[in-house]
Amino acid sequence: MSEQLELPFSPPLAMVMKRAEILRTAEEYITKDRAATHGNMEDNFSTIAKYWSTHLGHTVTALDVAIMMSLVKVARIRNNPRNMDNYIDAAGYMGCGGELADKLPTP
């Protein structure tokens, strides 16, 4: 079986592999026990939100922190689009944001 199977979608395999690598690395970062190093994610984001709220003079939530940290990474991408860490971190922050958003009351 030396014949390579064709993928059922159009992106080249190298492109798909890079996407998967970025997402797998982000998944690893946010699912490992990082609490030992950084503290509980939700508690940490809530603490950051309190600091930012005090500094800005209006309420910032833990979900806002996840979104804003993602935007920090997006801003860094503008300066250096080849730094994969920014893409990984942005994906990780969005994953954390999705977890926080899932806990919001249904409108």
C-alpha cells in the first residue's frame, strides 16, 4: 500500500497539520494542571478583572479578561505574524473564555 489516500477536504496536509498542531498545543496548555503554577484559571481571571476594574473605573469580568488577553495576542501577531506562540496563546485564552461563557446564565 504505497498509495497515499486523498483527504476528503481541500486544504493541503501541511496546512491542516499546522492548524492541528496549534490547537493541540493550546489544548495541552489549558488542560494541564497549570493551577500549581498560575492558580485556578477562573480565580486568576477574576483577580485580574478586579485589578482592571479598579484601574479602569468600571466593571470587568473574568470573561472580559479572556477576551482581552486574546486581543493582546492578536496585537502581538501584527508585529510578528510568524511567532506561533501568539496563535497558540490566543486559542488557549479563547478556550478559557468559552468555558467561562458556558457558565453564564441563559438570557
